Amino acid sequence: MNIHFWGVRGSIPAPLTPQQIQAKIAAAVQKITPDDIKSNESREKFLASLPEWLNGTVGGNTPCVEVTSEKGDKLIFDAGTGIRVLGKLGQPASDLHHNILFSHFHWDHIQGLPFYDVIYNPKSSFDIYSPFEKMEDYLRQQMVAPYYPVTFDAFTKNITFHVIEPLEKIRIGEFSIQCVRMNHPGSSYSYAITENGFKFVYATDVELTQADFDKSSSKAVVFQDADILVLDSQYTVEEALRKENWGHSAFCYAIDFAVNWRIKKLYLFHHEPTYDDRKLNSILESARWYGEYITTDKVEVHLATEGLDIKL
Ligand SMILES: [Zn+2]
Ligand SMILES: [Zn+2]
């Protein structure tokens, strides 16, 4: 399967500010030596040598992750503002059939849907899944005056809603999928997706509790031995303590959780909107250090960044 991040920011879109862009340019210019600008080649080499947080950005769009099977089946997890970019730059399925699975219906996970071109095409069709019985109402209600000028009825007529039960095994094309309820205001659901023996887990908007580490619980079905886990790690520990019951986790707990469930690769996700690229990079470094400190088992830690493609 192929996994692509179209939106990784939590809570609200967070575009780069002019000051942040100026600071990046100033920091890059400070590093230049005359040799670096001698030729096109040396310029390219210099740019490639810059740290990722300086020569790129984690991205400001809210959650949207696309998973494509070997045979081309498409799953879209959440419809944050990242789904607008998916509509512009992504490759629609050849049969124009798509599946959207929602973790929950907080704004940052649905606000991109009215800006997703593909869903207005009368020839396209959608299956929409979640454990929330009223999901159709929730999506319709964000598209009413005075909040938005176009109603849900302007979308393709070929939309079918499917209410799924937690832990129920469903099949979509080549994928086998199960979800489990997690601790978050109003609840959220984490999804395990398997194809060809590989397991990917999408777990956003999760405030981890002790119960989530229980090996005899239903969490094992979804999390145990996943190859890749995308997990809410919005806060530092200090911030998580101040923001108890806000529904998000500290990156250290995300590492503890990944080690507990023998996860191979962890992608930190749902980044705090007030953290800039430099801060997120320092969180990544601390997370890697913490991972090495607490265990000899290998857990690879990465930042989920907009535009990143992972093959599994
Ligand atoms: Zn969220
Ligand atoms: Zn939420």
C-alpha cells in the first residue's frame, strides 16, 4: 500500500507566516559560503544540505491521509483542509470511486470537504464510513447558510453512508479494516488497515490513558505489531499536563504507546498549530532520544509532513 499525507496539522489550519518565511531565508543565507553559489550544481547541493525544517515545512493543512492499495483502491482518512489539495494535485481513482473514513467530526476533520473538487463530479461515487450514526447530518450541517453558500445536495448523488461497529471487520477492495473507540471529547475512532500482510494504523485525536496500554483489551486488535502508526502527539509533556481532557497526547506518551504495542515506525501527527517547523523538529529530536532511552527495541520515529509518501 501507499500512504500519502495531505494534511497533518491539528485543530485549525496553520499557514506559514511572512515572519517565519523571512526567518528561514535569513537562516539559510547565513550558512552560504562563496563556494556554495559557484554553479547550479553547488547551489543544489547547498540547498539539499540544509536541515529539513529550514528547507521545507511540516505543512499547515488539517488532517487528510490517503491510502492506495496495490490494485488502486483508494481510502481517504478524514476531510480536513488537506483534502482540498488532494482534489487539486492527487490522482483520482480510475473508476472515480472513493472511500472516506472519518475518525470523528470535529471541524478540523470535515472542513475541507466542501472544497474537494472530486465530490462535485456527478460521475464520481463515494462510500463514507464511520461509527457515528448521524454522520450524514453532521456533514450536511456544515453546508448551510449563513456558514456556506453551497449545500450538500450539490455533491454527486452517488454517496452511500455506512455505519460501522467498533472491531467489526470490513473489506474495501484489497483492504481489511477494523476500528476501535479512543479517548477524546465526543470520542474518536482509530483504524487498522491491512493489505498483503502489512498493517497501517491511523490514530488521530487521541488522549492516551493507562487503559490504552492494556494488552488484554480490544486495543490489541488494532494496534499490536503495526508496521506503521500515525498517532496524535500534539503536545509536549508540560503542555499535556496543562491541557488535560483536551483530547490530545504528548509525544513522549506516543513513544511509550508505540513501544508497548511493538510498532515498527511511528509518525507523529496532528501537530499543534502554534508550533513552528523548528519547534516540531526539536520535538522529533527529543522523541528519538526518548525512544532510545526507554527501550532497546527499535521504534523508528518520524514527523508526519505534508506531501510525504510512504510505501508499505
Ligand atoms: Zn483534530
Ligand atoms: Zn477532535
